[in-house]
Amino acid sequence: MSPEVVRNLGWDLISGSAHAAVLGLLVLSVRSLLRRHLSPDWRMALGALVLVRLVWPWQVATPVSLFNVTASWLPPINAGSFPIEGWRWVIGIWITGFAIRSGLCLADARRVHRWIQGSRSADARLTSLWNDTLRAGPESLRGVPIRQSPEVANPCVAGVFRPCLLVPSDLGHRFSPEEIRPMFLHEMAHLRRRDLWLNWILELVRMVHWFNPVIGHVLRRWREDREEACDVHALSAGSTDRLLYGRILLKCLGAGSTAEAGLSAVSWSGGSSAAPHSLVHRIRSIARFRPERRTWIVGVCTLLSVGLIGLTDPEPLPPRRIWLLKPETLSRVLPADWVKPAV
């Protein structure tokens, strides 16, 4: 690649990721502050703003942009501020990290494929319960099969192109039909929301920006909110008592797990089930669930506000604000004969 292409690729990658990280910190703060006042879907929409910022093609300068603040903290830099050899090292390190992350994703896909290949048809009782659950959903899901596998400890949907529900071999012995139905409703919600496809989209973002811990943290919170959104669907779709639902979740977690669901599978107990704070938030959300609760007013206002300040760009620095810059950077902004040496 030519030096100009290398420089532009490196600059677009670093600057785009940095802007998304700044917006991500704002989103995480708002999400934490308004967690009890926003439904999981609205919290996911806030997280999606960070992904939108990564591919946002327009430059809209406004006085309320979040980056008006950050622009005054940093010296004016651009792609030409660093030597081309430095950009070559940046691109080389990025390619190495991208390749490692891609290899881990492919290994995960093969692992789940082995689960499906080694599974067998579920017994008649579980098949009947699953088919009854699918009848309450969209017709496009009616053909999704249910299979039993010794590799999974809890129900999970697996497979991207040909999804199926994988359940442990002893599910019918450990749980009653009244306990199995909420799990199936939760997994059907994952299918309705196309979460298996979204998993790979999110992981593609993570592969490209593997070096950015803020984006990784936003994506982890996004997956936690996804599990809570499926809990809301399961509690709203059936007549399940929220206390029973919480007990079922704790019972599943207490049973342990022989294998953790990854990118090609979404488990009833959640991909981040090992994180104690995630479980606490999820259990609290189940306990606070109210069918009539509406959070769309707060959600719309919050989403529009964060989008307005996070998806816009800083205005050019006017002369009256030049003093905000650090003294050592003035010589890079003003002509040399304008800058007087300090006495």
C-alpha cells in the first residue's frame, strides 16, 4: 500500500475509534444514571449510538456537540502529525490483533457446530412444549427444531443459518413444564430479535476495534441489556409469576455449566452469567417488572439528547476561544510572527 493509503487508514481507524470511545463513556454514564427509568430496549438503543458513530458518514458541526469540549483539551493534530513509519507499525499491530480475534471467533463457530452435530432429537414432551411456545410467535419460527445435547447445561438457541434450540439431556427431569415454558419463551425472544445475527455484527465491530476497551465494555453492557429485554418478553408473553421466573434463573445457574454459549449460541442464562454484577442487575429487573410500566418518554428524550451531542462534530475554533489552547500549541495554530515568546 502507498504511504498515503496507510496514513489515511490508520488515521480513520484511530480517530473514529477515539470519537466512539468518548461517546461510549457518555452512554455508559447515562445508562448507569437512568437504568431504573429506561427499559432494556432503550438502553440497547443508547448503546447502538456508539456503533452508529463508528460508521457515521456525515459531518454536522453544532455548538452543542460533545466534541467541542474534547477539542479544547487536545492540540490540533491530523493524519500528517505522525511519521509514515509510525503508521505502518500501527497498521501491522492492528492486523495482528484482528487476525487473533478472527481465529477465536472461527474456533467458537466450530465448537457450536460440533454441539449441533452431536445432538439428537428431543423427546416428545419437550418437543410438544416447544411447538406450543412457537405457535404464540411469528409463523417464520414454526420450523425451528429442538434438540438435546450433553454439551449444554441450559437451553440455548444455536446456529445462524439453520437455528435450533439446544437443551440439556436431563432438562425434563430437572424442571417441570411450568418451569420450562418461561425458558422457551426467553429463547423464542432471541429468535424473534435475530440475536444470533446481531451477535456476529457486534463481534465484527469488536474485531475491528479490538484495541478499544471502551467499545468492548459498551458491547458487554449491550449483551446484558439484551438478556433483560428477553426476560421482559417472556414475562409479558405468558402468565409466569416474576418470583417463579427469578427462581428458575437461579436454579439454572446453581446447576453449573459444562459449556458456555458463545457467538453462535445464545443461552437462557446469558453469555455473561459468570459476572456477579450482571446477575444482580438481571434479578433486580425481574423483581421490579411491571407489565404496565412505560418508559418511552424518558427513552425518546434521552436518545435524542445523546444523539444530538454525540453524532455531531465540533465547530471550528473561533478566535475568541484560542486562549483555551495550551500555550505550547499556539505556534501550531497561529502564524509564527503572531506568537510572542513568554517573558
